[in-house]
Amino acid sequence: FRLKNQADQGKIVLRSDLWVVAAMSTKDLASGSHPTATFPNAHLARVGGVAGVAAEPSAHRPLQQLQEAVAQEDWARNFEEGKTKLQAQASWCAGPERCATLQCIATMSGAARVLEIGSFCGAAALALAESIPKHGQVVSLELETFFVEFGQMYRSRSPVGAKIRTIVGPALDSLKDLADQVAKGREQPFDLVIIDGDKARMKEYFDLVWSSAGLLSSKAVVCLDTTPFKGQVPTRYLKFGQAERWEAPSGMEEIAALRATVSSSVEFTSHEFGGLLVVQRAVAAATESNAPRVG
């Protein structure tokens, strides 16, 4: 995996053995042609994993198979039959562009331990596992047992599947338990956190991640998904001609509020691209406190 900066074409192109994908355009970046050009931590300008050690070679086939299986699954029927608590849709699955963007961030930040809050069927987790070093680990928090079981076959097929550990249950409870385990020295801090769960609780997740002593490493990067939730109308509403009565919050207000809070805080520096708000401690705040808190 390597990153090529094509500033003259206005694109940052992520290259791997199996695909070339334009992850973002320079017009979306706060400054420079590189999404992390102005970040305070110098390690973000380095590619090649922890301490310059390259991540192990990618094996994308199980990931692609999972993405294809999610696209073909009848999620409305699963919900109607009570297999899932939520009526999922295939668009929830991380596609090639999102996976490549996350791989880029993981590689440039030198992440070895990744925490994913909201995993769906685990496509992003597989992509991240491909990019982190052999000793690394992705810990994924997911509410729905069916989603986890759906992705299990593809994780078991992947040579990097053993790097992924999934915790099933309410994300906030799981996150608090993880923070407690880190505080007791039973878990290591995380270098990269992906928050892609319930939009109504995004700020709770964000605050808990930053305020839990020791949960994050000193170089930690936290990414928040800023894609509005577009809930699919449940089949039972369609069946009885009441689709117009179905209301699903988009999460736009919560996303906008969190974006504003982060941008106005002196404790953080942030950039937004590829549907992600990427946040780090600001240099001054990092020297003053090991656990910054958003107001």
C-alpha cells in the first residue's frame, strides 16, 4: 500500500494491489493538497506503518466478497422476520472509497490498535485490519448480533481476520467497559478511533473517548462519520400504505453541532474529507492535558 500525491491533478490517489481510487479532492481540504498537511503531529506525514514498518500485504478478496454479499442481501426481509432490530440497507456497508480512505489514515497515522464504534457487517474493519501491522488489532463495537454473524464467514476467510475482535452490545456500554479495562492495564490504548454509530449519540461517544484517561495513545486520531442517516422505510409501513408516516432522523443536527464544537475548541485540530471529520489533539492542548474534553 502506498500513497501518491498528485497535486497537479488535484487528487490524492490511494493505490493498492487491486484498485486505484480517488479518495478526495483538494477543494475539500482545509489547506494544502494533502488531508493531513497541517496536522500538528509530524508522524502523519509518514507512510509505512508503525515506526516505518510496512503493514502486511493486502488480501482484498474476502473484503470484496463481503461487500458483494451485503449488496445482494434482502435487509428488508431480515427486519420483517425479526432477525434484526433495525432495517438495514446495503449502503451502510463501507465501499471501496471509504475503505481506501480509512486505510490511508491508518497507514499515515501509524496506527496499530484501532477502535471502531459501529461496524455493521465489518467491511471497514477488514479493510483496516489489512493496513495495520501484524501485531495490530481492530476492536469493533456493534449492536446487532445478526450483522456480526453475517460478516463472520468473510472474516474467517481473510488472512487478517484474526486481527479483528468484535464486541456485541450497546456501544456506549461496551465503550465504558473498554475504558475501564484500559485504565486497569488490561487493554492497550488506541491509536485510531472510527465513530460511525448512532448519530444521536455521536457526541457521547466522542466525549467519552477523549475524556477516558489512557484510552487513546498520544498520537491518536479520531474519525467521525458525517454522512447523514437515511433510514429506509420499514416494509410494514409500505405494506399498509403509511410510508409518509415513517420518520427517521437524519442526524444532521447532531453532526452540525459536533462539527461546530470541534472547530471552535482550542483543544483540537480537525479536517473534513471523504465524509469523515478527522480530529486530533492540538499541540498546545496535548501538552497541557492527556485527556481533553469537549464542553
